[in-house]
Amino acid sequence: MHFRLAKLSDINEIVSLHYNVRDTYSVGFFSKMRKSFFKQYYKILLSDPNEIILYAEDSDGYICGFASSTLDVEAQFRKLRKHKISLAIAAIPSFILNPKLVFEAWKRYRSTNANSEQKFVTATGARGEYWVWDKNNKDSVWSTVLYNKSLEIMHLLGSRFVRFEVDTINSRILLFHKRNGAVEESKIILDDGRERILMCIDLDKKFSKAKIKKTGI
Amino acid sequence: MNTLEKYNKVFSESLELNIDQLSGLQYQGTALWDSVGHMTLVAAIEDEFDIMLETDDIIDFSSYEKGKTILTNSYGIEF
């Protein structure tokens, strides 16, 4: 298994992995959107200089998972807002199949405004986004390594604090993040009733030089 | 609390097992020691012993006993 940074040429694999998350987690806005939307969304993100998508690839070149994050979520929101028309067009197939999504998309679009009171995700600083692993891949133990490598990259690039969200329904993932050093900052209740925890991890602390490293004995 | 007691506590709390169930335990040998459980266990061990496990060690950490060997041989933690 090795890791590499995703490029625009990897977009189909990213879209597929993220799209298939609905097989195991079928709630939320993204789980209702069609592939055309994902493709446009990732096309925008992959052209954002602040976006970091780390890939795990096996020896056959098969993409097993990815962890995405941004160094500057405010800049990302501005970029997404700038591309609202192309995103809306890409979302049309999803809207046709489920017209209620128009309202959902509109609310999310409004939430990317810096002055918006309604937030679905962390809105300032560095943000951890998605952490996806192919459910059919047997080497899922690598997903931990993938995640922590992506945090390490964020740290190396100057982010001290990374914020992200975990729905309490994912209780084991929530426990992992707590064990991994993240702390709860606040809590929001989504329109569908889901409870979402906004978390923050201090990467200086996580990757402290004072920690005992492998001795090489 | 000595090192072994700390190690056992992390294992039993992370995987929701009794201490007497730990000997011989292997990765995927109990419901909660799947990939998510492994991440939680590794994070808890790093936190408890204030260490940073290398990638190879995270992957090789395939059993209760193997974990002790890794901590002793690579991080100088004596049991």
C-alpha cells in the first residue's frame, strides 16, 4: 500500500469511492446526490490550491480510499460559491429524481456565506472533510494510517488546528477521534434530526516532538 | 498502575473485553477489533504511552502479544 496526492486525473476514482459511501451510510445530502454532482464538486476541489486529497493505492494501482481536507475552508467556500452555476447544473439529475434536494442544496449554498448563521460544517480555518475507504477492500487497517498521514501533511503545511464534523450516529468513529486527540467544540442539530459534533484536533500536540518515537533497537 | 496493567486497561476499554479475554487475542478475533477498533486501539495506546507508532508497527500490530513485542522492541517499553 502506498499513498499519493490525488490529481484531476483521479477524479473518476474519487467520485466512485465517495458515491459508494451510501452503501454503508445512507443519510445526509451527499448520499442523495448523483454522480454528475460529485464529479463537478471534485473538479472544483481538485483545482483548489488549498485542497489536499490523499489517496491510498495498493500494489495493483487500485485506489482503496482517500482522506480529503482543506487548508482554508473559507477560501474553499468562496470557490464553491463562484462555481454555483456549474454545480447547480451538475445537480439537475439529482433534483429531477428528488425535487426536495433543491431546497437542501439552497440551504447549503446559503451556509457557505461567511455571514450565514446556519452552519452544517466547520466554517473557518483548516478543515478535515471526507475519509473514505472501499468497503470491499480487506486492508482496511490502512485507513487509520491514511487518515493520520493526511493530518501529518496538514501539520507540515502549517495547520495547527484542524476542525471537522462527526455525526453522533457514527459512535465508533466519534470514539476514535476522541482517542486520536480531537476534542468536541460544539454541537449542532441538523434539520433531519441528526446530532453533529464539531471537533478540533491540535496537530502540534498530536505530532509533538516530545513523544517517544521508534527507537530503532 | 504498572505497564502491563496500563496496556491491559487500554485493550479492555477499547475492545470492551475483560482482562482474562486478552491473552491470545488477534486482530479481527473479536467483534470490536475490526479496522475501526484497530484505529481506536492504536490511538489509545499512543495516548496512554505517549508514543507515536510507525506505520509498519500499526500494520504489524496484529495481536495482543504482538503489540507488547512491538512496544518493547521498538519503543523501549518494558512489561
